Amino acid sequence: MLILGIETSCDDTAVALVRDGRDVLASRVHSQTAVHEKFGGVVPEIAAREHLANISNLFRSTLDEAGIGEDAIDAIAVTQGPGLSGALLVGVSFAKGTALRLGVPLIPVHHVRAHAHGAFLGLSKPLLFPNLTLIVSGGHTSISRADSYTSFVDLAQTRDDACGECLDKVAIMYGLPYPGGPEIEKVANGGDPQSYAMPKFSRKGDLSFSYSGLKTHMLYLGRKLGSPVPDLSNVMASFQAAAFGQLVAKLAAALAGAPEVRSIVVAGGVAANKELRRQLLAEFDVPVLFPALRYCTDNAAMVAAYGFHIFTESPDQQRFQDHNWDIHVN
Ligand code: KG4
Ligand code: ZN
């Protein structure tokens, strides 16, 4: 089954063609980073306009890359939310129009859940369930337990900032470009993660994450060190270690409470980080799966893959003929 995926929840316009939730024929992303960079973050109105300007061409060029005509599309999966309202509206409107025109089913997809499916693209063996999924992106930091490709129980999320959001905000404080995660990764490389003391996170009680304390600590540390920061590599290595230490510890606590878990998936933009991958692989005995680097950050292949499972596992496929639904901002 060939699914067209469409993703416009934030600042990347993305279109992909994926067969049977696994084989990517083409996956194209038009990044808006250069447009938003000078503002130090995503400007929602500009993001929506950029999506509108680019989505039709991206759809055509994705078909060209796959070497197929639009008649080959069996269904369309689109990000329904969460995300920026204007941005979501562009993708959803384009998907609704195209589904009507081609007479194919339309599958609304949850963006955060879709991230996990980035890890299943191209996978030769089926995933082992139950599974623990850590999503760590610019907007979300959460752990859930999956019993199948489409059934999840949420176990934890962040009380305040997402991990990627914290990386992005701290990068701005230290004069590094947006988005901050990959820049901090570069600067931290070779630095000593023990050189600066960082606040301890709570290990008691529930599994929730918190990043606002670490962010504030970095603000005051930056003021103390002055500008330009003399020891930036060591500062960033220590900060990154603290940010990732919390992810590893909470995931370990979740696993300790669920000994039946047979695999772990870590996905979302921050999962592209090599140091985080190294720490996670060193920590756990159960297999840990990551998306290929290009499927960590926002893309439409993950949306198409998740859409495939939603559609094929649904007892009522007729419901995907209904286009009368709205975006979900949260
Ligand atoms: O999943 P994503 O593309 O968008 C959201 O759904 O939020 O994630 C974007 C986040 C940003 O915070 C960015 O700084 C972070 O992923 N990120 C990284 C790396 N690449 C992207 N963080 C750490 N290391 C990286 N290599
Ligand atoms: Zn995302």
C-alpha cells in the first residue's frame, strides 16, 4: 500500500511516499531554518506562509523523485497536530484537497506518536513489543509504553520545557545559532562533561521530566562567566551531559517498573545526537532503536509509516473517507 505523507506542524514542510509503512520511495523536507534563524526561534505566521509557498512544488518533486504518477497513491496521511495552527492548516488543507481530488482515504496522524515510526522505516525484522518509547524533540519530552504499532499508554512527560527547547534556549543565551541542539553537540565534542557542576534533577516520585531549572542555571552561569565565554566547550559538554543524564535516568526508571518491556525506541530531533545515542546504548541491555539521522527531525516518511498502521489496523476503514475533522493544536 503506497501512502503519501504530509507534515507541516512546525517549520519544516515535508512530503514523502512510503510503501507498506516501511519502504521509503522518496522523502523530501524543505527546511525554513534560514528564514527563522534571525529571530532565534520559529515565527508562526511566517512558518504558515512558507508552507503555503512550498507545499505544491514539494509534492510534485517528491512524485518525480519516486518516479511515479499521483494515481499510484493509495491513501494520504497528514499531521493533524500537535503543532502551530496556521502551519497545520496548510498541510491539512492540502491533504484534504488532494485526497478528494484523487478519491483516496485520508488518515489524520498524531505528530509526536509519528516520531517513533521514523525508527521503523527500513527495519528488516518486526519490532518486539511491549516497547518503551522516548520522544525527545523541540516541543516534547515524553515516555510511553507501546503494546503495538498503534496502541500507547503515556507514562511521563515534561513539567515545563522540552529537552530540545532547553537546548535551543541555552544556545541562544551563549550566542550559538538556532536550532541549538546540533550546535551544542559540535561545541561540546571533546569538552569535559565533569568540569562544571550542574543542578541535580529529582530522582524521586514520578517519571516526569523538568528542564526549566537547568535552563535558569545556565542563564546565571553565562552571566557569571561573561562574554565571550572562555571555556565554552567544557561548559556545553557539562550542560549536555546534565540534559541527557536526565533522559537516561528516567528511561531507566521506567524500564525498572516494566520488566516485560522487550525494546526501546528513542526518536525526535534530539535523538540525532551521537553522545545521547552512545549513552543510551551503553545503559540498556534490551535493544535500543533510533531512526536514521534524517528521520529523527521532522519528516513526512514517519507520518506515512504511522498512517499505514493506523489504516491497516483499523476495524473501520470507511471512517477515513470522512474529511470533516479539524486540526489539533495541542
Ligand atoms: O523533532 P524535531 O525536528 O521538531 C519537533 O517536533 O520539535 O526536533 C527539533 C529539536 C530542536 O530542539 C533541535 O535543537 C533538536 O531537535 N536537535 C538536536 C540535534 N538535532 C536536532 N539536539 C541535539 N543534537 C542534535 N544533533
Ligand atoms: Zn517533531
